[in-house]
Amino acid sequence: MRYYIVIPSHNEEALISLTLQSLVDQTFLPAKIVVVNDNSTDNTAAVVNSFISKHPFISLVNKTSDAVHLPGSKVIQAFQTGFDTLDENYDLIVKIDADLIFPANYFETIIKHFQSDERIGMAGGFCYIEKNGEWILENLTDKDHIRGALKAYRKETFQQIGGLKPAMGWDTVDELLCKFYNWKVVTNASLHVKHLKPTGANYNQKARYKQGEAFYTLGYGFVITAIASIKLAMMKKKPLLFIDYINGFWKAKKSKTPLLVTVEQAKFIRSYRLKKMKEKLF
């Protein structure tokens, strides 16, 4: 299976070499890697070019955008810029962050998952962060969720879900739409990926309101949003974030922010979420 990787990057000169080195060291190499240099003011481009000189399957695309780091829209717009430079001759499309170190067998293992079942639409490992000299699981989500930092999609799945949505919540709606279209989402706990920058480290107050807005645009409704907000705030060990999330939800509802899904998909998502919540309670 041929796989293409797109890496959105912004001021990653200190880390992207580690990511690229782990990719060129894979036991099963990608057919193409596109790094999108999104408005960087450091030497990200120079670092990437040093890899391009040795590995012709890597390319660089420069993009100009707002420097403000809002989760979702900025990174997916950068991803789309890179994706648009690629041809259709791939089986898997992969979106990763520029601050990861992959084990050498990562993509060989991911490909084996896709080959084992034609209904697997997405697959991924787990992110680990360094704390007190040890690499521990970055425990922000359920074990059946693939982190936005390392998404791999089957081509047919990617096309059916309509690609990636340029908004916060993109890395949840993709999996929910997979379920809607009856694709399987697979995680592999044996694949430990080092995540060098904790998720959300650069987000500002405005971005935190975006999480509540994302819950609204996913079609959750208030009850599911409230439960999800409590859970996420507690997982991040910042209980007061719950208020930000709820305020973001009501702000989006009041302004009639467009949903990321259709009415039919939103109905399915609410039903699916409630079912999962009941399974955990009982």
C-alpha cells in the first residue's frame, strides 16, 4: 500500500528534524511526504530542505497565514494546502504533526491493519509525553480515539467523509463520520509515539472557547456537551475549563454557527454518543 504524509508546520525548526528522521527510518517508507511551512519565522524551511536533498520523496510547500494559533482551522488549512499538491496514486493519506517521533515499525504496522480488513477506514497509535524523565501516555481521550496528531485514512474513507473539516472538532467529526458510513476505527496500543509538545500548550483563551463551539458544531446538543465538557476539563485537570466550554457552546448556538455535519449525521452522532456514555455507566 502506498501512503502519503502531509505535515503542517509552524516554527518547528527545533523539532521537525526529529520527526522527519523517524519517518525516513521507517521499515516501510512513505511514497511521498509534504511539509507545509505555514508562515514560519524561523529556520523550519532550511531544516526541511536539508532532508529534501537526501530524500527526494520529501517536498516543501510554503504558505502564508495568520500567526495566531487557533486549533483546527489553521492546521487543516495548512494540511489542505499540502494535500492539494499530491496526486491520486495513494492508498492511505496521513496527517501528522511536526513534533512527533515514530517508532521504526509504526507505518508497517499501520499498513498491516488496513490490509487485514477492508472496512478499516482509520488507524493510529498513541501519543506519549515526557514527564519527570519518563514517557507516559498523553491521556486526553478514550483509548478508541485516534489523536489528531497522527491520523491515517484509507483513501475511500477519506473521500467519503469529505476530507478534513477546517474547524476545531475536525479530529472528532472524522471518526464520527467513519462510524456513520460504517467504517471501522482501529487503535494500536503497542505503537508509542513521542509527542514532544503537549497538546494545547500554545492555545489562548479564545481557543478554549472554541472547544465548546466545536461541541455545538458536531451536533452534540446541550446535555452531551455538558457531559463531554466535564470529562475533558477533568482529564486536563483544569475544572474551570468547563465554564469556557459551556460559554463557547452557547455563543455558537446564539450566533447560529453552521454545523460541520448534516441534520441526519447530527442525529446519528447524538445517538452514538449517548450509547457510548450509557455503556460506560452501566
